[in-house]
Amino acid sequence: MTLATVDRYDQEQVSAIGDRAVVVGGSMAGLCAARVLADGFDEVVIIERDSLPDEPVTHDGVPQSTHPHIMQEAGRATLEDFFPGFGEKLLSEGGLLIDGSTEVKSYDEGGFTANPESRLPMYSSSRALFEWVVRWHVTRIENVSLRDECQFSDYLLDNSETAVTGVAFRDEQGAETTLAADLVVDATGRTSRTPQWLEDHGYEAPPVDEVEVDLTYSTIQIERPPDDRRLFFDLPSSPRTRGSAFIPIEENRWEVIMSGVHGDAAPADKEKYVEFAESLPVDELGELVKSQSWVSDEIHQYPFPANRRQHYEQVDDFPDGLVVTGDAIASFNPIYGQGMAVAALDALLLHHCLADGGRANLAPRFFKRAAETIDTVWMLGVGADFDFPQTTGPKPFGTDLVNRYVARLTRQAHSDRVLSEVFARVLRLEQPPTTLFRPNVVWRVFLPSPQSSLTRYLTLARQRTSSTASISQSRSH
Ligand SMILES: Cc1cc2nc3c(=O)[nH]c(=O)nc-3n(C[C@H](O)[C@H](O)[C@H](O)COP(=O)(O)OP(=O)(O)OC[C@H]3O[C@@H](n4cnc5c(N)ncnc54)[C@H](O)[C@@H]3O)c2cc1C
């Protein structure tokens, strides 16, 4: 499921569903869920363990917030629907609106992909700013309250142990307390304890898929000339285990990441960081980290061992009154930059499920629909991860064949702007991956590449024909 294959958000479709909903976790998935729940519940309370001031901050519960975050189109469009004015607020706080066609450079399969034909708008900012602009909007919704510095500890169950009826948590003063709710949403991210809780209470935990990539991110911030808005990325590509990216953010800075998969950890030492940048196949990054001033010498590191997916859609018996969303269902290799868009799409699907049947049988209906989005993103990301023979875990059916096709498509996209755009729209979760297999795309993928002798021959023949035609034309005048 992608943006093109789901109905957009329509607030009018949801009416009175319950008295109170509690969302556990106040990061991207929790905030987006709270937005759609506010349409059907009298009151929505977000319980978040970190302190969240009314300004952009990185926080411990989201350790990835010191690392670059790309917002894919499916996320941008859905957030704009949820929060009219989202983009204007982001830009007024220093975020950028860049053109994915002319200002983004992507290096893959030994070359840069051609500029897509159309403009591809995209927002660029720090993760802290993205999250705060969403939080700013959510906390201004009348029936939503955010209780930060509150640590969730348990779900409350009814006497028959078939329905969650609220949450237990340590409140702002450190006192153990409870809050009743008609619906609880777990948005606690990758460390969600719901699978364990289900087992502890006699339910079946969801089957888990883990695909190991042993990735490390190392991030710095450097100064950026105000008029230089370039965004660059170079993904690791087998057998090359190293990748990099720089993205423009507020305060005239770039965030720069060096990434290494399968143990080729990007360093946390300044000198080695520069050496790592110089070892990459393109000069852009090495030059930048040497020529631009570093905002600080601190290098943030983040280890990401594996993609993880909890198959809640396969669980037969799940308590009423509880739903899980965002990274708590699935967290993906971050180099493809899709988690925030998936969090927004999850909330959009929750909205549709509430509109279609309220709270009745909500969790199975929601998990089934969320699985469709995850299938797409999992196939794109995990599929690409299996390009490395070192990657371990359950390999989706047909991966090797698709990888060979996508590698060829990417090489063709070095010179074919149409292919470059078709592929970009899939990665932006705008269009489904099936668009890569449309006849007009397949045809271009299998055209001889510009470097091949057949293409050189055809080009030469075409040039000869046109010069002969122009000579005979000039003779006839
Ligand atoms: C290094 C890295 C880079 C990434 N880059 C990108 C990118 O470029 N683009 C992109 O779209 N995505 C990216 N992602 C993914 C993205 O960060 C997540 O998908 C997104 O934040 C959605 O996560 P979430 O809200 O489900 O969980 P999280 O962001 O992990 O938030 C969970 C929240 O729950 C709170 N919490 C946890 N336990 C409790 C508790 N017991 N009580 C109360 N609160 C609790 C935490 O404090 C936190 O606020 C990246 C991820 C990583 C690791």
C-alpha cells in the first residue's frame, strides 16, 4: 500500500466512538495516531516518558533523533492532510522545501541517477524539527493532552482478560497511577513490550521476522552556505559496505552520515571519519567534511542490528481495546528513510478503520491493513538488504530476481530521466512497486544501455541518417 492506493484523510468520516483513548509514546507514530483518534474520542491522552518542551529537541526515548531523517512524499502528503499548515510551520521554523528532481543527487550502481523529469517537492529538516512541528499541531487540538515525563508500566485488563481497559504508569510526580481508556494505542517504538505482555497474559505473541544487516550510523553536523540546498545520498551496494548522505537542515547546516553495514562500522573519531569519507566512491562527501566547519567535534553513533517485523496480522486471538502502531510493529533499515512515512500511513489506516466500523474488531482490521503498507516497505528495503550475501533472515520470495531487475533499472536510470522518476516515486512511497513492472517501464529497462555497442551503433546510424538527410535537403535548396 502506498499513497496512490489509499483514500486520503477525511475528518468528517469519523464520529463519536468512545470517551477516552490513551496513546503510549509521543513520537511520530504516537502523535499521528493521537491526531486521528481525536476525531472519534472525547479525550485523547498521550503518555510519554521523556520531557518534551514546546520546541525542537532530541530526546533519549528517540535515540535516532540525532541522525538525519528524510521525509518521503507519502509522509509529507499525509501530514499535510492531518495538519493543515504543517509545511508552512516547518518552513517558518527554518526547514527547507527542496526539489527532489534538481537538488537531490543519488549515487547507486556505479553512477548518479539522472534528474527525474518532474519537480518532486520534499521537506528537509532535522528530525527534532519534524517531530516538534507535528507535536506543535497535535497539542493544539482541543481534546488532546500530552503528559510527558510519564512512564507507562502496564495495560489494565477487564475481569475476563479479553479486553484492555486502560494503562498503569508512573506519573509526572513519580506516583504509580492508572487511567481508564476505551482504546489504548502502543506507539512505544522498537522496544515495545506488547509481545512479551501478550505472552505473560496467556495470549500468543506475534511471529517475528528479523533480517540482520549489522548497520552503524555515524552523524555530524557541518556549516552550510545558505543558498546551497543540495541533498546527497550514496547507499551501500554489495560488495561495497559503505554509504553516506548529507541533508540540508535548519540553521544553515548539513547533517552528514557515514553508514557501514555488516560490521564495517563508520567511525566515531574525527580523523578516521574523514578517512572513511575519502574512501567512498564519490568525492562530494570527503570534500565537504574537509572544507566546511564542523558544528561540533561530537560524532553521534547508532547501531542498528536488524530489520524487525512483528506479524500482528497473523495473531488469531488479540485483546479488544488495544492497537499497536509505527516502529512497534515494524522497524526498517533506516538508510531507506521510510519509518516516519509508515508511521503517518499507519495513522491514516487507523482513521479509515475507525470510519469503517468504529471500535468493533478494530485490532485485526487495522493490523491487516497496516500489513499491506509494511509488505511494500519490507519488500523494498529488506529486498535490497539481501543484495549482500552476508544478510541473514527470512528472504522474501523472488528477491534475487527483483534485485537483478532493480539493479539494471538503476543503471539505466543513470541516463533515463523517465526511469529515474518512476523509481523515485516508488521509493517516496507515492506509487506502488508494481509500477516498476509496467510494460513501458520494462521496455526501457531492457533497452541496450547507452554504453553498449548496440546502442553506440544505433546512435551512430541515427546521426548518419540525419546528416545524410540534412545534406540532401541543403542540396535540394
Ligand atoms: C538511525 C535512524 C535513522 C532513521 N532515519 C529515518 C529517515 O531518514 N526517515 C524516516 O522516515 N525514518 C527514519 N527512521 C525511522 C524513524 O525514526 C521511526 O520510524 C519513527 O520515529 C517512528 O517511530 P515511532 O514513533 O513508532 O517510535 P519512536 O520514534 O521510537 O518513539 C517511541 C516513543 O515512545 C516513548 N516510550 C517508549 N517507552 C515508553 C514508556 N514505557 N512509557 C512512555 N513512553 C515510552 C519513547 O520515549 C518515544 O518517544 C530512522 C531510524 C533510525 C534508527
